Amino acid sequence: MIAYARATSAGLFSLVLGIAPAMAQDDRAPQNLNVLGAVHYALTHAPVLLAREYDIATSVSAFVAKRAAEYPSIAGQLQNEITKSSNLNGAFAAYGITPVSNFSQNTAQVISQYSLYNGAAQLAAEQAKRYVENASGEFQAQEETTVLGVSTDYYNLVALHRALGLDDADLAYQQELLDVARAQERVGRVAGVDVLRAEVAVSRSEATLVQARADEGNAQDTLAVEIGASPKATFALPADLPEPPLPHATIQALTAIATVNRPEIVAAQATLEAARLGDAAIDTDLRPSVQMNGSFGSQISPTNFVLEQQEINAENAAALANYNLEKVLFPGVNFPSPVLTPPITRGGAGFWQFGITSTFTFPFVDYGTRAANHHAARAQIASAKAAYQSAIDSVERDVRSALRNVHAAYDKLALAKASAGLARESARIAQLQYKNGIISFTDVTQTEQTALSAENDLVAARVAYVVADIRLRLTLGPADPAGAANVETL
């Protein structure tokens, strides 16, 4: 903490003195991102998508664990057992057995257990797999939502940038009117109030331009945070908004494509299958259970080796003592040498074992538990089936709505182009008329405001058409959601 405080104080001291310390490059501040760059960055850094990836990883982890339960377990085991006691029979007293006071045993074995069939493990794994599919579908849906949101905000930023240019042009226009008003006042063609009005118009245009710059900066910071980047990130804005061609596919063809690809339908179908498996899992206790187990290895008891060797030593010593005694008592007899028992071999043969256990349990009375569980599970199936059908209907509605909006936005764009062209020409003529004293200052400023509004409407119409086209592409469930934002290449 002390070192950290000192380092922080040193950094602040350097900033106060105007000495800029060397700053590490911020990896979270990408520069000059176009719409595809912003979308791709968001797909790998947006917090909401990272949360969805965590959900998928959790579902996959549960699925792998449940699937592993279907396969035999294989494990190695090393075991050492040591027991020491004195004058203690314990549980062996009932059998009249006195255990040895010192006992040790070492076991090394490979063990395996396999539930050949019980129904529950298989159904649980299948159900977990459906949950993974559901999580994947939700992730893809979130990807599409993110692509649409980022694309919309990016083109809104482009619109604000274009509006900034329009406001700048409006300021120049108003400044030119102010110059004209001053010239007209000097020759006595207009009253001084026109100059005051022109100065007010210039001030208002300057204020609008200042606010437009702030709006553009705020929109850029918002977009940067939305994609998971630092507010220091910058974006490359095109000079003109793209105008993708109008789609000509039929609504039936687009709906058929969306029904196959949309993640909402995939997720809803996975939920329905999981609900059906949940109903089947209720009766797994009525199915027979077959379990197999086996092991092989080596097992030795050093304590027993010591006791056996002590017995062998005692027997050999007794045999030698008896042989020596016979030679002393009968010196003339040639007795054969005793055969001694060899030392015990410290080791043992390996072992193996194998077993199968089959169990069938049938509960005679469950007090309605099974029926209640089935009733709840079938209600869940009915709900999941309705959600699945609703997902299909929603996809069809989205496609129809998106296609309708694209055509409407295209028509509105054509009208906005015509209106902006007429308004632009009207503003040019009005300026000439004012210079020649044909119309009043109020008329020319109203004409300019109408032209400016028409230009802004044109920019908004272009953004609305581009966003509507991207939305239509996303409603089809593309394999690469980011590609839907690339409207310039299609």
C-alpha cells in the first residue's frame, strides 16, 4: 500500500509539473473502427455476450459431467492399512477370534465401475445436451441483437456527423445572409432590424453547431462503451451512408429461410425436447439397474510375513536342536541332516475380481407422487410446445414486418431525396431573391430552415433504410451475424 501510494503521488506530481509520464498503450481503445470493426469488436468484448458465453460454458460443463456418468470409471488406488491394539477383541469377540495386535497391509489396484443401464444417466445427459443447445440459441440471438444495436448506433453516429456538417453549412449560410443584410443596410435597401435578425440567426446557428459537436462526442463515447471498449476508442465514419439494393425475394422464401436458421426456434425446440426428456426421467426408477465392477492388482501384508518368518525360524531352530541332540545321544549313528524350511518370499500373486449386480425395484405405493410429477412435467411440455409454436409465429411476424419496413424505408428515402433537392434549390433561390430585395429576411430564413430540416430528414431516411436492411438480414438468422452489417458489399 505504501509503495502504491508513493507511485500514485509521483504520477500526480509529474502531471502537476506538466511532465507527461510514459503511458502504456490501451488495448481497449481501438482506433478508426468502421461498422464491421465495431461489430466484430463487440462480438468479442461486449459484457452481455461474455455473460452469455459463461452460460454456455456452464451448460457444457454440466453436460460433460452427466455424459461422463454413462461411461465406466477407471481409477488407480494405493492403500496402506496399519492397525495396532492390545487386549482388544472388538467385533470379533462374538466369533471367539482374537485379532493380532499388529497388522499392516498394502494394496495397489486398478478399479472400475460401470452402470451398464439404469435409464437415469442416459436421460440426464440428453437433457443436459438440450440445455446446451438452448444456451447456444440464446447466445446467437444475443449476437444478432448486439449486431443490430451496434450497427444502429454506429449509423446514428454517422447521421450526427452528417448533421454536424449540415449545421456547419447552415452557419456559413447564415453568415452570408448577415453579410448581405449589412450591405443592404448600407445602401438603405433594408432596415437595421434585418441586420439584428441576421446576427441572431448566426448566433443560433453557432449554438446549434456547438450542441451538435457535443452530441457527436457523446454518441461516440456511448458506442465505444457499448462494444466493450474504452471511451478513448475512435470510429472511421464514411462520407456517405450506403444504400443497399432493395431485396426482391418473396415473403414465403424469406420466412422459410428464417424458420430453419433463427436461434429462437432452435432454443425453443431444445427446451421442448428437454421437457419431454424430463417427463421420461420420472419413471427411470421403474427400470432395471445393471452395475458392473471389477479390479485387479497386488495385495500384501508385511505383518503376516513377519509372523510367518518367525514361525519358520522357530521350526528350523527346533529341527537343528533335535538333530544336534540325537548326534550327542547316539554318536555312532549317522542321522541325515534336517531339511530346513526356506525363508518366506516377501511378495504375493496378483489378484482380480469381477462382479455384476442387477436390481429391479417396483414401488407398490407412492401416494400420488408419480402422478403429480407427470402432471407437472406434461404441463411443462404443453408450455414449451406453445413457446415453440410462438417462436415460429414470431419469426414469421418479424420477417414480414422487417420486409415491410425495408420497402417503406426505401420509398421514404426516395421522397426524402426529392424533398431535399427541392428544398436545397429553394434555399439557393431565396438567397438570391433576398440579395435583390425581392423577399424579406424572414422569408429567406424560413426557407433555409425548411431546407435544413429536409436535409436532416434525408440523413434520417438513409439511416432508417440501412438499419431496416440490416434488421431484415438478421431476421433470417445468418450463420455470421456480423456479416449482416456489411451492407456495402451486398
